[in-house]
Amino acid sequence: MTAAGKKAFKNWLASDPGPDHLRSPLILRLVHANALTARQRSGLIESAKKVYAEEQDAAKAASKSAEDPYAKAVAEFGVARARAVLKLLDSIPTS
């Protein structure tokens, strides 16, 4: 990375990040899941559960192996996020 690139990166890191926004195609689909058939809802939810269970496992592994406290905190956030989505998916009726 060039000196100018390093300087621009450090400036970006130190700047105000602004608000976070949830952008999830899954959540958007769940908001409108009543427009799906029971079979489509079930497929969507089961597929998402598989994906988020895998994400949770990967985040747990990353948390256990992280030596850097910032990387560990981010990995633990990943575990919590995946757990929250799985809880959401468990609360949605498929029929």
C-alpha cells in the first residue's frame, strides 16, 4: 500500500462511521412471508437455519482461535447475530 493509501485508510478508520443499517435479504423476505405458500415459507426457513447454523459454528471457531481482542469481539458478535437469527427463525410459523 502506498503512503497516500495508508494515510487515506487511517483517516477513514478514524472518521465517524455513521449509523449502521440492517440490510438482510432474509429479513426482508420474512417480513413478507405471508405472501408465500406454507411450503415456500418452510423451505426459506429451513434453508436459512442451515446457513445460520453454519455461520454460528464458524464464528464460534473464530472466537476460540482469535488472539487479537478486537477479532475475538467481532467473532463473538457473529455468534450472537447468528444465534439471534436462529431464534427469529424458530419463532416463525411455517404453516
